[in-house]
Amino acid sequence: MDWDCVLNYVFEESGSHCEIMRDTTADIIDTAHLSWEILGDNVAEERTWMQPETFKAFERHWARCFPTFHNNWENEMTQDEKHAFSTDDIRDLVPEETW
């Protein structure tokens, strides 16, 4: 099974999955003892489990679900705020768009 192909389909072609994506992402981060910060481009080598195209599809879907958070993360938050952003904060995000 080509999981990257499946994930690309889920993120790009199959509609809105904001809540499940948010909750699953938080669960994976908790289970793996990672942080949201590690998903960024500056640490791409740490996420070898996801191909770049798949991560970009995830990122686009996430930005569509949570545009205010995405904008704040990219443009407003300090490194300290990013480092402190927890899985509880992820779970508290409310989708702004569904399709």
C-alpha cells in the first residue's frame, strides 16, 4: 500500500477532515513525544516518516481548517510561543472552515 498516495488523497481530494485531523495529529505528537514545532520546514529531516509532497498536502489542509492559527504560527508567534504550543492547544483549535 502506498500510504503517501492515500494520505495525499485524504488531504487533497476527500473533503474536510478538520476535527479528526486535529485530534489525530495531537494524539500522534503525544504518543511519539514530539511537538507541533517539529512539523515545520526547518526540521524536515526529523519527519522522515512523511514524504515532502504528503506533508505539503497536510499543511494545505491544516491551513484551510485553521487559517487564523496558521497565519499566527507563520507570522505572529514568537519562538518561545511556538515552543510552548502544546497538544492541548492543538485540541482546543476550532475549525474555521469545512467543505
